[in-house]
Amino acid sequence: MNERTKEIVMVSYKGILANILLVVFKAIVGIIANSISVILDAVNNLSDVLSSVITIIGTRIANRDADKKHPFGHGRVEYITSSLIAIIVLSAGFLSMKESVSKIIHPSETKFSTVTIVVIIAGIITKYFLGKYFKKKGDELKSGALSASGADASFDAIISTGTLVSAMFSIFFKINIEGFLGAVISIFILKAGYEIMQDTLSNIIGVRIDDDLSIEVKNYVNSFPEVIGAYDLILHSYGPEELIGSIHIEVDDFLTAKDIDRLSRKIMVGAYNKLGVILTIGIYATNVKDEYSKAIKNSVYEEISKYNSILQMHGFYVEESEKLVHFDIIIDFDEKNQHGLVYRITENLNKVYPDIEFVINIDRDYSE
């Protein structure tokens, strides 16, 4: 196991130990006090034990080396792990809601004592710090499962606080609000489960890469003197520490295949060593040196500047002998008629340059 995996497993073991202790104490107190809130709290802690076990298993599987069947490795198993934790949280929320509604319809007397209160307070404190610890480690280690467990633990602290409020009402005002508080608590649990599932599914579907990382990668690529511009950065996540993708670089068209090969290799090796990103390099050649080409480019810039939905133009190349100009544009996702927009641009450019064929490629706004 690598160091990241070892640390995630160690954090999970600590969570298992803390939650088992809470389950035992809360279950005993809940049964003695006949408190559905405390018993549900214990059940919820038991689900947290299961979450930590799943995190350990998922992290170990995700750490397996790539093989013929899975050439991109097993890193995405961590996203599956997070989704399983979300299912556990949602199940706990539905169970809690069911029992709370039952308690509202058929209330029963609760018997809270000093010991009960002490155990609940201990649970609140433990869960609060456990949640902070899991969240911190989840962010440090880029572990969605740990972050999910941290969010779950933080909501558990809120749940236990609700139980404490219920106990206080029972002791001082002889009012049983357990069922109602349980229902409110259930909503919190369901909300937490939904948010964890939503984040996890977004990662599985594919999300826009972090803007800071995108800027960092492009700045690095642009640091090479031969590179005129870096565009079309696409990164696919095959786990929190496995980013594979591509980027286009713009270079002068007089560079030889040997020059471009050497440059591409330098960029790829450096991107992996410095940023942990595996990149494939695509090439845009540029030749806008003479007045004729510059005039055409300026006309194109003037035309596309009329449309707020066009975010960028790049890959501009003039083939004078072929009477051909091609370039790429990035259009905002909010623009629903992208091809109609390209048609209008082409039509307007042909009014200025009727003898030139303009080939416009639409790029997606994949990254900052």
C-alpha cells in the first residue's frame, strides 16, 4: 500500500473504534431510558462503523495496480465507495423517519437520567471532533469516502444535540417531543445522504476540473519558450490521484517533427513529475506573420467579438494557396444554437472575404 492508502485505512480504523464505543454506550442507555432518539443514534453510529469498513475495503481495491482489463487502474472504486456510504446514510435517514413518525403516532414514556445526559453529551463532543478530523483528512488525502464520513459524523453531532434537547424537555417540562425532533433529525440525515450521493455521482459522470489546477497546468505548459499558447485542456479523473487527459499547444509551423517530438516529451514528463498529470499533446500550427494573414485574423476577431457567448478563439491558421482559413472557437454552454451561431459568423466573414473558405470548429468549455 502507498502512504495515502495507509493513512486513509488508519483514519478509518480510528473511526471504527470510536463509533463502536458510542454504539455500545448509546444502545445500553437508550434501552434503559426507553428512548427512540438515543437508540436511533446508536443505530446511526453502527452505520458509521459500516461506512468505515467500506472505506477501508474500497481504498484497498482502488490502490490495486492497473491491469489488462483495467488499464486506467482502479482509482474510481473510491467513488463507488462514497456512493455506498451515501446509500447507508440515506437508509439510516429513512429508518429514522419511519421510527420517528411511529413515535409521534404512538408516543411512549421516556426515562432520562443523569447518566443518559452524560452519554449524549459525550456522543456530541466525540462526533463533532470525529467529523472535523475525518473532513480534514478527507480534504488532505483527496478521499471522497473520508469526507463523506466526516459530513456524516458532523450531522450525527447535530442529531445527538436534538436528542439532548428532547431529554431536557422530558426532564424539566415533562413534554415528550422525541418523535417530532426525530423527524427533523431524519431530514438532516436524508439531506446529508443526498448531498454525498450527488457529489459522488457528479464525479462518476465527469465534472469540470478545478480552475486552480487548470490554470497551473496551462501556466506550466506555456512556460516553454516554443509554446505560443495552450488550449483545450481536458482531464479525466480515474481516482483522486489519477488524472489523465490532453492539451493542445500552439507552435510556429516551421518547427520540424523532431522539434515537436522533443518539446512534447519534455512537457509530458514535466507535467507528470511536477503536477501528477498524464498529458497527451496535440498541436496547433500558426503562421500569422504577414500582413495578409494578420488582416484576416483581425477581421475574424472583430466578427466574433460581437457575440458574448464566444469565450475564446484559437488554432488560427491561414492556407493562402488553398484560400482556406480554419480556427476553433469555444462557445458558452448557455448558447443553445451553437451551429446557427457558426453559420452566421461564416456568412458574415464571406461577405468580407468571398474567395476564402472559413472552417470553424466548435470546442467545448472543458476547463478554465
